[in-house]
Amino acid sequence: MLNFKEKYVMEYVYSRCQGKKSCLLSPREIISYVADKYVIFPEELEKIMTNLSYDNYIELLKSDKKGSPVYCVSLKIKGEGFHRELSNNKRNFWLLFGRTCLFAVISAIIGVIIRFIFLK
């Protein structure tokens, strides 16, 4: 299960690698994309990218391009299905929320009926 920052970074990686076999990403551009929502330092980004690699979302190669670090990222099978996984998680959340609300309403109605029967 990915945390919020990992999901956000993976969304960017997924959007950049969509339709390509692999892509080059600099830590600076990933941090600038994520900066509108989260504050990520380069060390934390390194850990996030490594975790995404361990979780089989991406294949990660680190390199240097003119003295600045660059990630060569390839999506693995789990990474290619990332967008589908997100939509399934949202759907499951709303189904669980709806079911919980339905059971709360049913239990309230049963409570009112039981009170009506025994207090009369």
C-alpha cells in the first residue's frame, strides 16, 4: 500500500512514462511537480523512488547527466496498472462508505421500532 506522497510521485511518473518504454526524470522536476501539494526533500524522493522500485511499480536506474542526477524509469506491470488500481481503491472506499451509512440508517430504524414496541 502506497502512502500519499508515494501515490503522488507515482502519478507523475505514470503520466510521464505513459506510452513509452522508459523515460528520463530528474529529481528536480519531480520535486517541482510534487511541491504544489507536498514538501519533499531530495533524500526523501530517493527513498520514495526506491520504495516504488521495491514494490514492483517501476524499474529504476540512477545516472548522471552533465553532473546532475537523473532517474531512468521503466514501468513494470504493476506500474502500468497503477491508474486502474487508484480507481478501484476509490470505488471500494465509496462502496464501504455507502454500506456503512445504510447499516447505520437500518440500525436507527430498528432502534426506533424496538423503543416503540417496548415503551408502549
